[in-house]
Amino acid sequence: MTDDLPPTTETERLATLSSYDVMNNAPAAAFDRITQLVADIFAAPMASISLIDEDREWFKSAVGISQTQTDRSVSLCADMIENFEPIVFDDVSNEARFNQNPLVNSETPIRFYAGAPLIAPNGLVLGALWTADTVPRFRITKNQINQLKSMADIVMSEMELSREIGLREQAQKNAAITRSNLDLTLALSDIGSFRIDLETGLIEWGGAYMKIWGEDAGEAAADVESAFDRVHPEDRDTVREAMSAAAAPGEKYEARFRIVRPSGEIRWIEGYGDYIESNGRPTLTGINKDITHSVDQQEQLKLHTRELHHRLRNLFATLQSIMALTKNSATSIDDYIERINSRLSALNRAQQILLDTNFVTGSFAALVRDLCKTYPRVSWSGPDIILAENAMVSISLVLNELATNAAKYGALTADKGLVTIKWTIRSEDGQDTVQLRWSERGGPNAEAAPSSAGFGSALIDHSISRNLRGEITRDWTADGLICTLEFPAPEESAN
């Protein structure tokens, strides 16, 4: 009987039947009332709401029938799937094609049969509402058939209502799952959500709102006015204006503001949202994110930028001073280039060590170790000291001048000449002092001090006395120069 129905139509019909989710379900009181009413109206012992799937007729609700299903190939109502019209058999026993139907061959066999199709809104027949008797009937009226069709329409309306209720319940479950997943996602992302009824002012919070607004926010900030109590007084007008602007067509809610937690802690908040109509009520919905860390980083970056700009200006001033004074003391272009290169190398050493840390402080030991790479016969010992940027530049220039002089005139001019740099930290009268000793040996005999001091010596004296607030003494011994530097130790020094 199914061969006459196009495959695509049958597939659609079965999908439509499945969408009602009624096959094989427990009896429903509403359907049982309808089948009993049909049996009463027709004064018949049997009535059924039958649904026809791929290979069977299943009795969703039945009166006077013990079976639950029958094969579709011998179904009395299967023809209605194709012709969409009610079927009436005065005496089924006259229809040889139904001889294998168990209801026709039972101890109380069906003889009279009248059925009306169950037609879905898409026009496809899902089954039938039918009534039957064990004796033939030859006088069924058109009015009775119309009654049966009307009752079939009621069955379909009940199925539609049941499906709609099921879809709504499923939609509510899906919405609850989606909301739960959203809240979990927001919570894991440290983002809070809000939904404000702009008529009542009540706030529905979600996500990580307690991390942002405080553990008590669910109660203490349950409405707009109490939430505004936590907004920083200087930012309240900004937030109110942003909320009002969001109600305009095409506008969004955007605001950056501070909140003050009950502990007094100030946090920066960024809010985004949209104005919607929810169940006819004006609603502002959106998210909040704590951006305090980001704001702090931006402020820190500004401070570092200003500090870097300040130190670069100092560096350029130092460069200009070195270049100008070297020019005045140089004896030739070659001499000038050599001295400039040496002093710029000293500056570069200091700046590189500063850059490797935080550009604000640097390691004194790293500075000396780097000097020894340029002058291999210079050895050192002493505790590491963390020096400020100005002190690093000054001590680098001092050590460079001493090493340059040693390479030109002192111990490093001889093959066996050596230089030792040793420093200690002394405590005296509550003041820590760095004492550095520069010792040369194995160089040419120079027991007397030079007759005149050049720019290098002036640079050393200036760096020690002015920049490091220290003192310098020089002793020219038969074995070589011994130079002692003393300056206040920084408040923090490495071990």
C-alpha cells in the first residue's frame, strides 16, 4: 500500500509523525477521553486513535481493543494516507484484502468500520480516528461522518498542543543549559554579566560578578541605586550618561569607571551592553570586566616612559659633555677618535647592563667583569653592588679612564703588567661605604705624579666627587699606580 506514495512524501510524512513524539508513549488522558467519546457518539464497542509509521498501525488510544498494533499492509485506515478522505466499510468481511487483519479475524471481529484521517498542518496524513462494530451497519449519515472528522481535527489539535508544550519545555531546558554554560564561561573568564530591568531597577547578576563587585554584591547591589553606591562618586555621572545613551536607537552601553569595595579597595571596571525590550519591558543587558591590572600596567608604562625619557636626556647630556671636553683636550683627530671611542665604549657597557635589568639599576660586578673582557690582564674581587643609573655611568667612566691610562702609560703597557681591582663595603658610624682599590704592578717605574692633569683625570675626579659624592686618592709607587676610591654604598646591595 505504500508503493503508491512518492518516497520523498513518505519520508516527510514519517518525519512529521516523529516530530510529535507520540509513538510508543504511555496512554494520554486527553486522547483516551476522545476515543471514549467517539465510541459513545456512534454507540459502538470499539474506537481508536491510530498512527501509521513505516510498517505498522499503532493504537495510540483504544476502546474495546486488546491489541496494541497491526501490520500496515493489512491496516483498515492505511488508504487514507493517500486519499486524505474518510473511509466507511458497511461490512469489512466483504473486503478480501483485509482477511489477514487480526481485528477482522478475532473472536469479536470488526464488521462495520468508519474512520477520518488525522491531517497534520503540512497536509500529510499521520493516521486516523476510527470507530467499529461487530455487526454490519448500512445507515451511517453524512452528519456522523462530519462529527468523526471534527473529532479527528480535535485529536490533531491536541497533538499540536502537546508538541508545542514539549518544544517550549525543551527550549526552556536548552535556554537554562545555555545560560548555565554562559555563566560558567564568564566565571572562568573573570567576566560578570548583568541584566537590569530599567522600570524596576532590579539587577540580575551572572558570571564572575562577585569577584568584581564583591562577595555580597548579590544582595548589596541587587538594584541600580545600591550598585551606584559602589561606583566612585567622580564616575557616577559618566555611568548614568552611558546608560541613558544606550536607549537611543543604534547606540550601545560602554563605560569605564571605578568602584569602591566595602574594604575601601578601588577597582577599575569596563562595561559593555545593549538596550533591549524583554517581554515588553526596557532592559539593559551586558557584561563587566575588571581591568584594574591593565590600568595599573598602563600607568606603570607611562612612568617608565617618562623615566626612560629623563634618563635618555641625561645620557645625551653626558655624551655632549664628553665630546666637547674630549675635543678640547685631544692632540689630534686620531687622538680624539680614540678617546671618544674608549669613553663611548664605557658608556655602552653601563647602558647595556642597565638595559639587561630594568634600565634603572645595574650590577657593579657585571660592569667590572665586562671591563675585564676588554682588558684581559685586569682581575677583580668583591661583593656585588646594585648601583643606580647615574652611579653606573660614573663608575664605568672612571674605570675606563683608569684602564685606558694603564694601557697607555701604566702596568698594561708591559707584557707582564697586571691590574687588580678589589673592593669591600665598610660600616662606620652607621654609614656603609664602598672602598675600591685599583692596584697596578709590573709596569714602568713612575714614582712621581704626572706634571699636569688631563681631561681623563678631571673626569675621574668629577665623577667621584660630584656624581658619587666620594673621594679619590692616587699613589704612584715604584711598582705602579695605586688608586683608592671611596663613596657611599647604595641602600640596597646584592650579596
